[in-house]
Amino acid sequence: MLKFRIAFYNVENLFSRPRLFSPGDDAGAAAALKAASQLQRMLDARTYKTDDIVRIYNEARLGDYLVVQCDRVNAADARSQRFFFHEREGDESSPVVSLNAAIRGRSDWIGGIRMKGETLSGAQVQAIAKVIRRVDADVIGLCEIENRHVLERFNLQYLGGKYPYAVLLEGNDERGIDVGLLSKQPVGTLRTNVFTADPAERKRRDGGSARLFNRDCLEVAVELPGGRGDVTVGVTHFKSKGGGEIETDGKRLRQASEVARIVSQRHSRDGRPHRIAILGDLNERPDRDGANGAMLEGHKTSIDPLLVHAGLSDVIGQTLGPDKAYTHIEQRRGEIARSQIDYILLSPDLRAAAANCGIDRSGQAFWSPKAPPRALAASDHACLFVDLDLERLV
């Protein structure tokens, strides 16, 4: 059997942290954070006390943690300048000599403090990496990632660079939780759906159209080994139930309908979905018989357009059954709540080639007495995977 493993994992906020915010990893960070706060107040002053600014910057070694980024000096004879400090070369113990002579107060320059020295560290990041190494997928869709830089750093720092291809396009979430993908195989065509409008919602405050996808539905063509063509992997993250299940049903229903349309119009052959896998946190259970009839338009769940009508198969749910297919666990008022809200949905040809599937809960809290404590858990989601036998793929 020529196995090709597809996986999906909501990693619950894989964010980088500036060194300044990492006191557990850097002994000088706590003092530098306090000094940075003082520096910010000094930089906001109408008239600068130059000696105090230089002293604070040097004593806390703030140059290791931040940059005072000067985009423009407003003095008539200094418009080409792009520096806030003059630095002494060859003296690491006291690198700053003086401020730019043209800068005497906040109105004299445009710019601000920029953090540097970002790190990926902590027990949660290590636990996420451990799960991904265990699953060892050929391609894994991910959600709740900050940006592609973080994804690439994570791959190099914690996964040993085993995934040469990291794909992430910035989505619509203002908090910066994006969807992405890591692949051992080359990737080809990419398509984003971040610009798809949602006609059911008001225009944005900037006058633009409301966006349908809170994050994205990212379509990535991944090359299969052995000259077997490619498969399209769609990674998405639907509207959460924050604000109420019934109140958010309409948004998820429209998102599910749009993904079903994408599958039908772009990834079908002879009227059936073809070589397409939709991976995502859809924030909805497959077995919910919802009330909210007006919002659900006669459907039992907000994702019925995908689960019932699109011709895709919920391979995890169908194989493991409702008692074992749960992917998300949370503690509510002392009670443990389990539900399937994460999915790998396969087109008929991929479903026919599916030889095995499973859920890795090793990094998830609360699932058994062996589960890690919440503070050390990788995520409140489990990692899903499906093995395709490419010799059975038409």
C-alpha cells in the first residue's frame, strides 16, 4: 500500500511572543518590560529628557528586546533620516551614545516602539509539536495560527523542518487566528476566499462589504507521490458559537453553503466531488437537531450543506461512530463536554481510497485519567487523520 496521510488540527493559538513578554525564558525580560513601559511614557512627552531616555535604554539593555523605529524625522534638514538613536560601534556594554539631534520631542518624529526577538516557546507549543510528530501526516491542515512566519519557525524549531512547504494567507479574523497547511509534498495552485462577501450582513465600518469567512477557506493543490497527480485540500474555520448557538447558525449555514458551492463548481467531475478534502473546525455537531428553523432553513444543523448535500463523507464520524468521534473537549461549570466539531470531509474517490482513520488525543486535556493537565495540554481539540491508499485512487 502506498499510504498518504491527511490530517487536521486546531492548535488553539499558535502565536509567537516577543522576548519582552517571555520572563520564564529570559531572565532579563521582566526588568526590560518595566523599563520599556517607562521608555514609552518618555517617548510620548512633548519635550524629551534626553539623558534619561538614553540611561533607561542602556541599563535595561532594551536594544535586545525592541527597536525604536523612526519612519521620519520632521526637521527640514533631516527628512531622509531613519534613525532615532546614534549608536557607538564596537561597545556592546553601552551601544547608545545619543538621540538624533533633530529629535527633541514627540512632534519631531514619526514612528514608535517595535518588539523584536520573537520566540516560540512554552509547554503548549512543545505539546503541539509532539502531537504533530506522532501523527506524522504527509499534509496537515491547521487553524489558529498567527502568520506564516510563525508556522515556518515552528516547523524548523520544533518539527525539524520535516515539512518543506508551509502555506498560510492572512485571513479576516482581527485577532490573527488564521488557517494554514504544512506539507511534505510540493504544493501548486493556491486560492483564497477571504474576499467573498456576505450579503446578509451590514457593510464594514470602513465601507467595504462584510466578509463571509471569519478566517478563510484556503484551497491548496498538493502533489501526490509517484506521479499520481494532485489532491486539493481545503482548510477552513467556521464561525464560533460565541454569542449563542442559534444567533450564529445563519453565518455557519452560509459558510457551509459557499464551501459546498466551491466543491461543486471547482472540484467536481461528472457531477461528483473529485479529489477534494475539506478540513476544518466547523464549530457544529453532526447530530444536532436544531430548533432555530428560520435560520437553519429546514436543516437539522448549520453544516448540513456539507454533511448531507455536498456529496462529501465525514470519514471520522462514519468510521468511529458518535461515541468515539468527538474532537473537542471543554470543562463547563465542573462538567466535561465532548463534541465533534472538527472534520475531514472526503470526495467519493478519496473516501473509496481511505484505508484507515483515527484521532490522536495525546495532547488533549480531560479525555481520560491519562490526559495532560489543561495548562500543559497542546489544545482543547484533538488531531484527526485519514490514510489514503493511493493504489486504490482512481
